[in-house]
Amino acid sequence: ARAEVEEQTGLSDKLKEIAQAKGVTLPSSPDSEMQAMMQRMQSASGAEFDQMYVRESGVNGHEKLDKVMSTVKSQAKDANLKSVAQAAH
């Protein structure tokens, strides 16, 4: 989990840097879907938490990230965004 946090933090930092350079304001908090998932995970413990983490972060989260980054790679005109999408894959 720690390695995953570090990887996603690096990706997030790079996207924030690009957004700032382009004058784009990113959301400052998770959306309602993510907040609900986080609340479910906070109430879980032990094996239940482990299973939920693998399902939500390890599978669902990566599927969402892959879909978004595939779209960025195929449609973005900005070379920096394309580079980030390539690195995320």
C-alpha cells in the first residue's frame, strides 16, 4: 500500500504541476463516490479491509486510471499530458 501511495502521489503531483502551468484548477477533494468508498474502508479491518483494498484500489482504481490515461494518450494534444499518461501505464 505504501508503494502505491508513493506512485499515485507522484502522478498527482505531476498532474497538479501541469494544471497550474495551464491555469487549470483541479478539484481540492475527492468526489462523492470516492468519499463513500473511503468511508467503507475506514469502517473495515483485518481481512475485510485487505480484500476491500485489493478490490477497490488494486483492481477498480487501476481500471479507472487505465481508461483515463488511454483517453489522454489518444486524444490529448499537450505533450506533457501524453508523457504522464505513458508513464502511468
